[in-house]
Amino acid sequence: METNSKDWRYTVMPAVFTWLKESETGALEIDFDATKKYAADILKVQGKGGSRMGGLVGSGTLGENSYLSAEQRLSLLKALSDVAKEYNVPLISGAAAETKEELATIVKELATVGVDTVMVMPPKTKETPSDEEMYAYYALSATAAKEAGVTIMPYNNPDAAGYHALSTDILKRLAALPEVTALKISTIDVSVIETLMLENKDLKILAGVDTVTVHAGLAGACGGITGVGCIFPKASVTMQEYVNNGQWAQANKISQAMNSISYLDAQPLLMEYLKFAFGVHHNDTNGGLRTFGKQLTQQQIDDVRTRYFLAKQRLELLDLID
């Protein structure tokens, strides 16, 4: 099978959900078959321009990452690597640690289960590292990536609680490392992307918040990672096609159509919200409510339903429901 894109960084990629099932004892465990099936189904979908998702993001924030053990994460990614290989796309996953040495170990472990690019989160420390400490943390991960034959993607997520922001200066220095294939900037403040692109027009930046896909593209992002695109892949891929072609009015129509549900991608409970919406979309609301995360209240469930059906109705008018 041909690759979905000549350069996966110029596409949108799904941050797939980790589907769970109840074991014989009633405890929740990973449903590998369902997770692989849904991931494959997303990668099959084409946009109106004929392109598809260009990569597969597994065991991320939307994949219950923070609730999984190291063993569970590696088993999950090993299963998803089969899907990524079948569709000839890179497998991407995240890594974070308190120390640079621990991080380097994680990068090498991820490489053993088929991960091609590691999204490296800032260190999980209470105190904010100095710029030199931050750079050293990422530089060692780059060395580990080189030894393991993979690449890294520094992940700046200043809007999420618990993550230190990467300064513009640090991002520019990291982008110069040969092992860094792209930067992921997850923020609603797209001026960060614009500032970086003004400094270096050749940077490869991926947006990570669904509400600003079009705005990030205008600022210079070449692609993105999506959660809402798991639910509405045809719409997400088509919107990215329009962004890449500079067809801003058409892209904005899709962004507006998905606005009600894209809003959830920028909320603290994004994983719980979007996973439930995914369950509604596939007529499996019980599955959508199975999570290691927080249980949604009835008010939250009703709100997600309303937002999902509004987006679906708007996208149907644009012929963007697959």
C-alpha cells in the first residue's frame, strides 16, 4: 500500500482512543481488537481531495496515557504498530519523565515496540527548569532517539495543567537538532507558531488543538494532530487539505461546522468528553463511557451529546460524514 502522504507532517493525524472492556472480574482492561479496528477505520477514510490521515498517534492524552502502566502502554503501542505498518504511516507516541536519564530510557523502550517518532513532553518536575536544564533534557532524548533509530517531536503544551512551557528560544534551538522532525505546539495562542515561523520559515510545526486548525495553518503550521478527527475523519482530513492549499474560506466552513465539538478538545476533560462522543458516533455509548479517567456527570453527558449532534448536522450539510 502506498503511503497516505509523501510527508506525513503535512497531514492531520488521529490521536486514537484506547478502547476498554470489562474483564471476567468486572475490571477494565484494554480491548486491543477494538482499538486496532477503530484506528484502521480512521486511516481508511479519504478527504474530498483524496488524501488520508498521514500518521497514527497512540497512547496519547486521548489514549488514556496517564492512567496506563508502562507495560500496558508498550503492549498497546505494539498492537497499534501493526495498524500503522498496514497503512504505511508512522506511529507516534508521547513520553515524559522527571529526569533526562529516565526519559532517554523511555524513548528507547518506545522504539522497541514500533514507535517511529516520540512526542517529548517537558519534564514532570514541580519547579520550572532553567532553559539550559530544559535543553539538556531534550538533547539527551535526541541522542537516545538517534541510537534507537527514531526521531523526536518536542511537545509544547502550555495550556495543559502540569506542563512547563517551552520558551521560543528553546524551541528554536531544539528545532536545529537533526533528530527533531517537527515541533508540536498545542495552544490556542497561535501567535507562538507565527513567531517561530518568522524566525525560520522552514520549520515544521504541528498544531495540537482542534479549535485552531485553520488559524494555526494561517500562522504557518504544516499539519496537526486531532482528536475530533477520530470522530469525523472525512471532515478533518478535508479541512487540512483546504488549509494546505490555502483555501481558507472552505477550511473555515468546516471549522465552523465542527465548532461545537472541537470546543471539547481544549477542555481539561477532553479525553472523557471526546471518547464519549466517539461512542455516540459508533452507537456504543457504554463503550464510550468506559475509561480509567473521570466519570462524566449526566449534565456533562447531555452536553456532549448536544454538541456532537449539532456538529454532525452541520457536517452532513457539507457532505462530510463518512
